[in-house]
Amino acid sequence: MEPFTTLRSRLVPLPHDNVDTDQIIPARFLKGTDKTGLGQALFADWRVDEAGRPRPDFPLNRPEFAGAKVLLAGDNFGCGSSREHAPWALLAYGFRAVISTSFADIFRNNALKNGLLPVVVDPETLQALFAAVAADPTVEVQVDLARQTLRLPNGREVTFPIEPFAKRLLLEGKDELEYLLSLAPAIQEYEATHPVWVRTV
């Protein structure tokens, strides 16, 4: 997993509340366990029409937002089912962070475990960001994970919460399994200092 330190990027605005995981990645794309190609399925039912043609008004299809790594979303993003494919699809598309006023708990946990940073801001800040992007699609924000700050286009900084262990893993670019494996030398040293009968009880 790629470490997350500081990210500076433009924003893709998605001003909808209660975006559920079935909209993020429709159920028909969940048959595989491979992440390959999931970026193309992100918001599939919103990105293309019934004939498979891109909808020109959908943000991900607008050229001014191409390459942006931060999704600006409405309240309660990622609600619905617990599918881990949702953060997989967002990451596969190129997003590294999502800004919202709140996230569904399971989605937030899945996102953090896969390297996608959910950034929680207050409603006033969220609306200010939507207004800034509407006025100028080229505006950028800067996310500093170590400091837990989000710098807005006007230079103002706001802080965001994150669980300490999840923050550590993101900064180090490790998932939970990689973290456990990194402790192997310490575990082996501990085991070596205890009698066999203690280790086998």
C-alpha cells in the first residue's frame, strides 16, 4: 500500500447526500475478488446511460476534473452495504481521499484499511468547498495526514479526526497484515525467552 503523507489535488464535486455503496460500485461488478478494472465501474450507473454512452454532465466525465485525487461528497457518504469493493473502486479510479461531513462506519473502516483517507469536515466548510469548485474547477486543497489538517483554497486550515492506529498504518503504507508481519522478530524474541511448556499451554 502506498504511504499517505501530504496530498495536494483538485476536487471532483459530487453534491449528493446518502450516496450508498451500490451507487459507488453496482452489485453486478462484485463477482470478482480482483481489483483490476474496478475504476471503470465506479459510479457506473451514473457515469453512463442505458446505451453505455458517457453522461457529459456527470463530474467524472467532465474534462476539467480529470486526474483529481480528492472526491468532494455530500453527507453520509458510503452508506448501505458493507462491500469492500467501494473503496477499491475509488482507489482504482485514482482517488486517495474523500471529503464529507460524515461517512458510514463500515465504509470508513474499509477505506482506511485500503489506503483511502476519509476526511470529515463541518457543513460550512463542505459548502464553502463546493462553492469554490463551482467558481473555479482548478482550485486545490492540501491534505496533511501527519498534522491532520486540510488546507482550503483560500489558505484556511481545518483539522479532521482519525483513529491513531489507522493514521499510523496510512503514514507507513501498511495494511493490518503487513503491520502484524513486521512484528515477527519481536514475537520470535519473546517466544524464545519462555519455556516450551509455557508456549504450549
